[in-house]
Amino acid sequence: MEYKKLPDLKALATLREIVERGGVAEAGRALNIGQPAVTKRLRALERCFDIELMVREAGRLRLTSAGERVYAFSRLVMDHQVELLGDLKQLKAGRDRLRLAVTQSIGEHLLPDLLLAFADAYPDYRIDSRVGYSRSIHTRLATGLADLALTEIQPDHPDVLVQKWLDDELVLVCSPKHPLANRDMLLVAEIPEQTYVLRERESSMRITLDDALSDIGVDDLPIAMEVGSTDTIVEMLERARHVSFLPLFAVESAISEGELCQVRIEGLRIRRTLWIARTRANLDNPVAEAFIKLIRERVPD
């Protein structure tokens, strides 16, 4: 690769500021440089890619088709730059911190109590947690941007080690006022006859659900909405218009208290495992060891 032909980070940052601030003058003020310097950086970026990135129409600059792509690239690069600086800052802070990544459902329902218990047990340690999709979490582990993860899908990478944490199950639930609440059992053939509100397709739960239903020949569900929060789905189910598949650990309490009803499906149980994952480089991390010890001792009933 010709590294000397790579775009300059300052030039990429300048393009982003021009677009997001609304002009050259505004970008210059944000970057604390003059307008000629802003224009110079933009022209240098165009020479680097050998294509026009912005044109002036009716007195205003707009992105060309090529500019749209470079702008999207500049956002990605600068966001990763900010993340990298934060990670390096944490690294310099010493070995009393842990960069923890968890999935949305784990973050909503299991993590708060774990973090509070950990803070009480280990006041000298600090955990910086981040919520994301399993696949992005696996990437953060493999690239060294996270030290430990609690994930709903097992990572598959030679540098990432996994341990079984908890057994879980995806269950079909509805409001006690929904017509299905009075059913003892649902037939597989009746699954597509319901109306669903589900997590988004990128979520770990949805990936597992789609795979399990596909295995039994159910490839198309009537989905009214896709929602990025398990708690929000639970609230929506109260209106008794939809049903949903949700993690048992997230709804077990609501089921036992009569706020939700579990509907069993004949011949179908969607069992899965929650995983602890970390990189080989963090095998001797004292904060990771302490956190793993604590979460194993606090297995939910």
C-alpha cells in the first residue's frame, strides 16, 4: 500500500466540519484556523483522492457523490480516533480499570446490580462499560478495544477466550389480557398467525430467534415493529395487541408476578448460553479476575 497517498487526518476533520458546521467560515472558527487554511485542506484532500469532493451551488457548498463517500469515511475515521484516544488514556491510567462490553439485554437487566455489587466489593477498581451488539463487541475484543465482554453469542476468534456464564431461553410472552394468555400450548403452525414486536435484526436475541425459527420452517413472521430495547417491548406488550420472544432472564420476574404470560410452543424450546469472553492479553488482569469471580458468585436464581 502507498501510505504516502493516504488522506491527512486534519483534512478529513476539516471536511467533516465544513459539512456539519455549514460552511468554510464556520469550519474555520470550529477548528481555530483561517478560511484560507480550511480551503487549502479541502483542496489537498481532493488532490489526495484525485476527485472533486465539494461544489458551490447558489452560493453554498454541497458534497458531490464522491464527497458523500469521503464524508462518511471521515466521520468513521474521526469517531474511531476519539475512541482510540479514550482507550489509550484508560491504558495509561493503570491496571485498576476494566473496559467491559455487554449486549443491550444484559446491560438493561443484569449489569446494573453487578456493577453496584462490584463497586461495593472492590472500591479501588473501576469498570467502564459499553453496550453494543454481540458482533461489534466481538470486534472490540479482537482489536483490543475491550478487555472483557458479556455476550449472548459465542465469539469465534483465536485471540478471544470464552467461558460459559449462564443458561437462558427465548420465550414467547404476551399480556395477561392478550387472547393467547389463556392458551396452554401453541402449535408451531400457529406461530405465523400472531403479530409480533421484536428486537431489531442486528440484536443477539433476534439472530438466535431467526435461526431457531428457520430450523423449523418458520421464515416469515408478521412483525408490526422492531424495537431496540427489551424494556420498551415489555411496556408495549401491556396493550395486549402483540406478542414477543424475549430472554427469560429479562422477563422471568414479570412472568412470576403475573405481569406477563409465557406461552409454550409444542415441540419448540429456544435454549441458549450467555458467555464471558476476554482476550488472551487480559488473562492476568486483576480487575477482570475480580469481576468474573463476582458474577459467578451472583448467579441469578
